Amino acid sequence: MRPRFVLPAAFSVAAILLLVSCNRGDLPGKKQLESEQVQASPVAPVASSKVVEELPGAAVSPLTVEQRLEDFDYMWKIIEENYPFLEVNKRLNGEDWLANKEEYRNKIAAVKTDDEFFRRMRFVLSRLNNGHTNFLSKEEYPWYLNTYVQAGFGYEPWINVFQQPNVLARYNQKPLAEQQSPNESNNDINSGEAGSQTGKTSGNVKKVIIEPDQIAYLGMRSFEGSLMEMDSSEIRDFLIEVKDYKTLILDIRGNGGGNSSYWRNNMVPLLINKPITYNTYSLYRGGEYAEAFMQARWLTGGLLPIANIKDEQMPNIPPEATTMFKDYNKNVDIVTPYQSVGFKGEIYLLVDSSVYSSAEGFAAFAKGTGFAMVVGGRTGGDGLGTDPLVAALPNSGYVFRFSLQMGLNSDGSCNEEVKTVPDVEVDPDTSKPLLDQPAIKKVLELAASQ
């Protein structure tokens, strides 16, 4: 079954979604990066927890030095013209990525093997310090392709990149026409539909009655799209059970994201009793490479010249907004109740630095609209916008992803830079038993004072 996007009855304006799984995790430190033993991040979900990453390309002819440099220059141009967070990287990490071009290029020229080239290129992208920007390993390729195929209409440019002949050769894959149907081969996606029919649970949802008739807890470790179908009935049943409680704790600590439809469909419409309007902004560099992707996702029709953004009267807009970007759009989400359980109590959302991508989008929504009081530590960021773009290097066929747009919060602050600062900051540690965790203790204290 294809991932569900927006339920028409629940949303007056279709929201831009982050479809594919994303997880910032802990970006490698400088010492680790200098050794270039960098793991691709984020890693797509896999069936086994003990997967040894495979480097793509064992069956293709070795690249020449000229081919490697041509691939490097191709990647560099795409990032230079399309990537939104170059100045953010300077401010947050002291990394002037563009200034290091010759240093990186010389290192690429010195590599001896394709595997070394792949690792070196992955190192170069890792210096952008963004969890949506990375090269894909051989193990990750099928999962991403299946995800785009399942998404269907609007994702043709993504699928086309994965089906380029040089990409298929590099990742040792067959064209889609020669493959088994994704519906038959992707057990993760099918398991959600089957689970909802058999009563099985994914193990992703944690439900606790902390105090009968008073305080309930609902935790979700992932917003993975393949879990939506299975988790939806479990979440709905629990929310019905606790609809008359005074306090509901939603916990997304450690949640690296997935599909924003997870929280937009499975939780928010069930918990609100009147429409909520939420405004955000997306800024685009205007690079040529992004055009086909933006057209496929209907992002070009509502674009405004970046000069107009001054009329939005946002106090915290980044200084490079009007100099590095060409266009922007204003995203107006009107979220309406759908199958609401009639909950009237207080909602608290627990977050930490691992909250990223679509989970970050939920945190930003909760704080920006007052849907919930956000408690814990500052989040991971990059949660406003659409799917990362993908590109294939012309000679090697290696595929990389990168963030498309700069998402701005309603006050103009860059979500990737500022992230979501909790309403109540407290140690978000999850290592202790639930009731001994500082964030839980703080929520219980706040609930008692209501």
C-alpha cells in the first residue's frame, strides 16, 4: 500500500512533506572525519540490525583520474548553486565549505581506487554537516528506490536518477522493469497494512498510563512511513482510551523522522477540536538542477521573488536570505479536526537533539501553534520543507542527496540553524526508567501546578 499523504478532510491546505526516512544522529567529529572513516548518514531502515555497509561498484571499470575530477566538479556545481545552508554551516560549525574547493579537489586527484574515491567524496559532503546530505551506500539504494516508487506520482525525477544506466551498474541493480514489484518485494511497507488487519503492533509505539484517569504517555521512536498503517489504529485506540485525561505526554525523543504524514494524520487531527493555522516559509536558491524536481512536486507555481520577503515582516530572517536565494513561498497549513477524540487536557511534547527532519517538523508545529508545550532539549533541525533531492555523478554513478530549501519558522528564523528551542528546557536523557527521567519529572511537576 502506498504511504498516505494528506487526508482531505483533515487539511484545508496540502502540506509539504518530508517523505523519506531521515536521521541526523551524531554527525562525525573533526578528528573522525580527518581519518575519513565516516559512516553514511542517515541510514535507511534495514531488516537486520547488523548490516555491514557495502560500498557500491565492485563490478564496474575503475575510474580514471579525469573521470573522478569531473564527478567532483559536477557535485560541487550542484551544491554551490542549489544547497541552502552554506552560510548556516559557517555560523554553526565554522566551516566555509566553498573556500575549501581546491583542497578537496587535490585530495580527490590523489586517490587510487574507486572505493577510496567514494569515501573521499562522502567525507567532502559530510563537511556540510547536514543529515539530509550524504552519499548512498549499496545497501541503502533499494530502500530509497522502493520508497520513491511507493510514493508514486510526483517522484519521477527521483526515480529517474536511480534508474540511470551508470547508477544501475554502480549499485549492481536491475532496471525497474526487470525487478519484482515493490509491493511484493518490500516487506516493510506491506507489514503495516497486514499488521492493522491482524492486530499486531510494530513495537514503535509505547503507551503508559502514568496515573489512571489523569496522566497518559505516548511515545514514538520513528515516523517511518512503513509504520503508519500499523501504528494508526494503535494510536487512535489509545487516544480514545485517554480522551478524558487531564494530561497527555507525547514523546518523540530519539525520533529521527520519516514521513510527516505520520503525525499529521495519526495524531494532530485526532487531538484538536478546532482548526489550527500554521505559517512557514521555504527559500530556494534557484539552481537549474532543482527545476525538474520542483516542477514534479508542484513547488514552482507559488514562488515569489525573494525581494518580496521583506513584506512578510519577519524579525529573525537570516542575512543571506536576500542575497543567496532567488525565490520563496509561504506555506499556509490549515489543520482541521478529523475523527477527533475530543481531548481537552494539556499536551506536552518531549524532544531532544536527535529529533530531526519530519519529527523536527512536528516539534516546530507544536511550538509555533501552541498545540503542545515543548519540553526537553533543543532539537536537531531541518524539519521544514520537502524531500532532499538526489543526483548521480556522471562517470561513477554514485548517488548523493542534499537538502533543497531553507525552511523558515513563522518568525523568519532558519529551522536548520535555530532548530526548536523547548518552551521548558530540561535534561532530555532517556537512559533511566521512565518515571525517573528528568523530562518526565518536569512534566509531572508542571501538570500538578495546573
